[in-house]
Amino acid sequence: MRILSLPALLAGLMLLTACGPDNKTTADKPAVQSTASEQAAANETAAQAPEPSVEEQPPAGKLPDGVRPTAYRLDLNLDPRQEQFGGQVEIDIEIDEATDHIWMHGNNIDVTDIKALVPGKEAPVSAHYRQMLESGVVRVDFAGGVPAGKITLRIQYQAPFDKNLAGLFKVEEKGEAYALAKSESIQARRFLPGFDEPGLKATYDISLIIPKGYKAIGNAPETSRTDAGDGMEKVTFAQTRPMPTYLLSLAVGPFDVVERPAIPANKYRKHELPLRGFARKGRGKDLKYILDVTPEMLRIFEEQLQRPYPFKKLDIVAAPQWPSGATELSAAITYREQRILVEGDEPAPGLRLALLGVHAHEIAHMWFGNLVTPPWWDDLWLKEGFSTWGTPLVLTLMEPDGGHDLNAAVRAISAMKLDSLASTRAIREPIVDNNNIRNAYDAITYAKSLGVIHMVDEFFGAETFRPALGRYIETFADGVADSPDFYRVIGDETNSPQLTDTFRSFVEQKGVPLLQVNMDCSKDDAAAVRITQQRYKPLGSPIADSGQQWSIPFCMRSSSGVAQCEFLTEKEQVIDISGGQCPEWVLPNANGSGYYRFSMDEKSWQALLAQFAELAPTEQLSVIDSAFAAFEAGQLKSNTLFEVLRLSANSDKRQVVEAPLGYLAKYADHYVEPQQRDNWQAFLAKLYREKVKSLQDSGDNENKLLYSELLGFLAVEAKDADARKLLQQKAEKFIGFNQSRDPKALNSDLYQSALTVAVQDSGKAFVEKLIEVRSELDDPLFDSASANALGRVTDPALLHTVQQLALSDDMGAREAFGLISNALAEPALQAKNWDWLQHNFSAVVAKIPEQWRRNTPRFAANFCDANTLKQAQALFTQQQKLVPGYQRALSQTEESINLCVALKDKGQELVGSLK
């Protein structure tokens, strides 16, 4: 049974994203709608307005070329105490050719008036606004047409605040109302009629009428605040730099504001930078930690990129609710509050690591994505991949001994699990439907890109690659750049065709290269390594043998003591061993920096494992990954895999010890028969019990985090009685179950494992107390962890209580998703929870965050049988209109279940070999 924390769930969503044709879903059906007020205005000129062209279909994806916005002037009345908002936007646009209509975006917006202001015409041109697709594609028809050149659209409109964390939404916390805009990826069209594509950058002049005394957050500094009457005031912001709609920040509410001293000017930035933090009322004090680390982090980014931070301020916003962990809104980075609020001076090690990682990633976006923007979502990797890669580089400079390089290696390797599937996607591939945009936010875009960029940086050298990257930023600042633009600039700057070939090879095609490494020592003093490349595929995979090849920067080490690097471009290549002597062992991934797996014969595996303790930690991670991959491809013996497990458990590096845990949990869920369970659990206890004891009193953050991870693993997977009793007691003390509450009994790293054990072992009264405490504690991390733990109930008598809670107003949308995911991963009641999901599917979809609905097929991903697969296929055939963009997640889930079934014999053989 795997404990699924919300960060793990989100990682799982990225790791399990299926590919398939970008078919138009039923949600893309024509949705021609004109609101009553909009239609009334349009009726005045109905006789003049041209009829929509019968031949031209609404664009399901990218808008047609030829129309570009250059500036927005937005004036909104935005009161989060109300149910809707409204105002006016003027959009300056350039049109290449005279036309009677244009395409733009707007979703569920009531347009009350729309006109075109044309230079040289005294009277405005009447226009007719119609939403044509449910994804928010709009057609605007002009009475008599408009000429080529510059015009201005003036649109008056109103819209409801969203209640499900999409677009401009409102939330209530502790009796206070807040409004926040979640614009990425295509949510800005819910609150702003406009051109909602990343490549259509424009400036913004924004003013808001808000309740007097409320705080307003935008992308530019506030320039004035004046009385607007009736208890309202008008807030005006400075003009922004050119930016796309997905980076728009609009937030209003009774926020606490923490003003910090301005970050001093430096060699690259000539002006001081205002730094502020925003949190909901009463939580401003908990921004201290993130505000403390921000100036140093920003300084390192500026020095490494040799480019200044591009905006006039930096606001750090802790949103009371937010559908993702964080979003890089320009100059107003917005986080779900549980990711950055820290009670006390020092966060728990796991929270601290996550905070630093997400903060560095979002700051990196200020250059990668915000300053230089991909023109369309198929080049998402240029912002997400480079921000992911930049994160450990900066954190390692901040904390040289923090293990951030190992965390990056773990993340890159994690992408290979998804990339091993036939249904995966390439880093860059066409996106032709709005409903498939969010499917690109997966481990391929983030973690595979990280691995590929790191491989290039290591092989060709930071001194070659990084200056070229700086030139790329400088060349396209305030503009857009796609992959061919990137390849061209990088190629010109480095004068290295191999470097650009590597990027094209790994970015434009999917899959993990598998290098079959064979020693050839048949000739005296002329030893060689024969390397054959092919695409990796596990047992049962539908991947065809197509002869796929990559351009691979390859480095190996051997007992000769010399590292050798070659550029692999052929199906089969031979590398002569330096010195000519046959080596005792070969490591086919020196430094663990290559994005590939390797396979060898049994003798070579044994020789390499004999050197395991002498390998660098990143190399050890590569060995562990390739060993499990070989086992799941039917090419590694069980005894060899057990040796890998033992070596991993003896490591002094957290990441190396933790590397097999996900595999072990999977095998426990699906391949351990009841009669084998005692042996399996004893084996796990033998692997990790002494390690846990040795870490119990450590003061080192990495050791503290490893202690929490292993203690939870022992309690849940090994059912270790001592571990379960310890966590149960901690959980009972923490919530005050039959005793006075002790808030120090648990740190946040142990919340989920301890609460899960107690939910299962302490009975109905504990569950009732936990639900009561959830409503009393103001702790977002506890909210999330307790929801996940409640999903793990094993007493059937408690199912109704927990299922009702999941769909109630007492459970947040994200927390409900976590609870349901955990319920469907809990073997004890998995079948009952699946039956409940099928009967309550529409209510579940309505409850969870809208942008996560496409992932609902992954609720079935923890099953390992053909019958449930058929039920899942039938469910989504029937309910597809509720979950636009679901196809990729469904095909991913189908393949995952089929692969799980195909591995059963091998998995049961592994477990059965324990004596």
C-alpha cells in the first residue's frame, strides 16, 4: 500500500500522462452562445452584421495568424464579497488584412457591449460577440468589416466568480472573502475577453475598484489609490512589460502585507527591488522563512544568468486556495499557502526542501517563460524544463552540501517511468486542441527536460552551454521563441552541431534509450565495448521494434580508472578501452548524467555491483534505475535485484536509500500473496529497521527526512508493529485523542504516515476526532495530509462517513481529490471505493479542481486486473463530456494496468524467492 501525499499525487499525475491522438472531445462541440444582454445590444445592428461563414470552423487550438494584440486597458469592479465582477477592457490590436470577423477568447463571460474603434472613423463599428466552443473560442463579427491596420476593441462585460479554483475565483477563509486569478494555461479567458495564447504578448494598464482597505495585487507596482464612493476605492497599477495572458495577476482581499527592505541593486540590476509578501489575514508572520531566503536566491540567479531580474517589484503571494502548487505570475509569484507558510522559525526538513525547490523554480520562470515566452504550448519545455534545470543549480550554490544535485538526478530518473510507455509523449509534439494543453504539464516536460538539459550541460561543458543560454535570453527578451529559435541561437553561439543534434534527438522523439553494453576481450591488448542502442520497453509493452535511434552523449568509467566519452549516433558502435586491457568492471553512465538506461550480462552486473559502494551517489542512482528496468524487462535475475536492494539500503545518502521504495510498494500491492506476506514484510523490516534506529536522533536535515520516510514505509508496507505503534501514539497526541493535545508530537513530514496508521488502527472514535480537529486547526499541510489519511480507512463501517466528507463543503477541492486517490490506492477497500466512484462520478467531477478533471482516469491506475480496466474504459466512454482532455490519461492508465498484469509472473517469482 503506497501512501500518496498530495505532492506525490501531483508527481504521479505528471508521471502517468498518456499519449494518443489529440482527438476533439465532446466538450469541443460548438457552443454558440450569446448572453441576453449581449444579444440585445447586437440586435440593433443585426441587419448589418454579417452571418458567420459556413465554411470556417472555430479553431479548436491556436488562433489563426494575422491578428495580434499590442495593449490592454482593463478597468474592473472587483469585490470578492459579491458573486460576480465586471467592467471594461480596451484592446489595441493589429490586423494584417481587412476582415469582417476575428477569432479571440472568452469563456462564460456576459458581454453587454462590444465595439471596434477604427482610426479615421468617427463612429465606432458595431460588433457581435459569440462564444463558439466550450473551451472558450469566440468569434467577433464586425458590421461592414474593419480595415487592415490598428483598431481598438472596447468590450463591456461581467462574469461570475468561479467557485472551483479556475479563472478569477473566490474563496472564503475564516470568514473573509478573497478573489484571485489563476490564469495559466487558458483560464484568463474566464475573466478577460482577449487573446489567450502565450505567444500573443501585450502591455497591460489595469485599474481595479475594490472595497476600501482591501489589498490589491497585480503584475506592476501600484501607482495610486483614490476614493470611489460607497465604501470602495480605485487602485491603479503601472503599465506592465509585454506579457501573455497566462501570467496575469489579479488578487483582492484583506491580505496581511509584509514589507521587506528593498533588495539592493547589483552589477546586473541597476535599481533597488521592492520585496513584499502577502498572506490571508492573520498569517503574514508565517511568510518570514520564504522572504528571508528570497534575496540570496535572486542574487544567484542574476549572477548565473548575467541578466537582471526583469520586473519592477517582487511579490510573494500565499493564496488561501490555489489549484496548483505555484504559478509564476509576473512579479507576483503565487503559491498555494501550504507550500510556503511556515509556523515558527524553521520548517520540517521535507517542507523546507519543497519550499526551496518550488521557490527557485518560480523565480527561474521570471526569465524562462516570462521574459522569453514560448509562442505555443508545444514548446512548454522551454519554460518549464529550463526552470526545473535551473532550480538545483541555484540551490547547490546556496547550499553546496544540501543534496540538491541528487534530488535533480532522482527527478530526471523519475521521468523514465513515464517515458518507458508506448503511450508517452515527446517533449515537443503538436498540440492542436485547447483541451489537451494541460496534458503537456507532465514529467516529460519537467523532469525529462531536466535530464536532457543536464546531460548536455555535463557533456559539452558549462563553459560552452551556459553563455549560449544567456545569449538566447538576451536575443528574445520581451518576445517569443520556439524550439527552432532555441536550436539556432544555441548552435550559432556554441558552433557545436552535436549539441543541437542532442537536443533535437531527445526533444523531438519519445522514449528512453536502452544501451546494451557487451565487453569484447577476445583480442589481447585491444579490449572494446560494443554498444547497441534501442528503445527501452518493459514486459508486455506494445512498443514496436522500429529501429529508433538517438544522438547520445555517452560517458563510461571502468576499472582502468579512465572515464571515456563518445558521441553515439549509430545503431551499434564499438569503443576501444583506454589502455587496451580488459577491465574488471564497466559503469556505462559515468556521473549518472546520461538520460538513458543500460543493460549488461549477469557477469558484468555482478562485477559492477561489487564496486557499488565506491561509485558516486548519482552513479548509484543510475545503477538502481537500470537494474529495476532490466528486471521489469525480464532481463535481470531476482537474486541480482535483491543485491541491488541491499546495497541501496546500506547507503549513507537519502536519495539512494529511497530509490527502490516506489518499486517495493508496487510489488507489495500487486504481487505478494497472503501466504507470502510475512516473509515479505520481514524482508523489508530487515532492510530498513536498523537504518531507522540509527537515524532516530540525528540532527542532520537529510537524515531527519530519511528517518521520516523510512519510518512511514516500515509502518505502512512492512506493517512493523513497533513503527506503527510509535506513529499511532504520535498521531493521537497531536490531535488530542483521549488526552490533551500536543502540537509538537508530530512535525509535518510525519503527518500523513502517522495519521494513516492511526486512522487504520485507532478505530472509529479517532476518525471522528480527526474530522473534528480538521475544522479547528488552521494548518493547510494538516488539512491535506489528514484528507489523504482518511482516504486510507480500512474499516468498511467508516466508508460512508469518509465518502460523504469527500463531497461535502467541509472538504476543499484539492483535498477531496487527494482523499479519493488514496481511497482507490488502499487495497483493503479498493473495490468498494471503485464502486462508489462509478456511482458518484458526476458529483466527484464537480467537486475536484476543474483543471484536474482530465486526470480522473488515473483514479484507476492502482488496479492490476483486466476486469477493472474494462470498467474504467466503459465509465469514461459514458462520462467523457464531463472530463475534456481525458483521452491521454485513459490510455496511460490502460497501459499501466496491462503492464502490471504482464509483470505478475516475474513479480511473484521475486517475492516467492524469499525464504
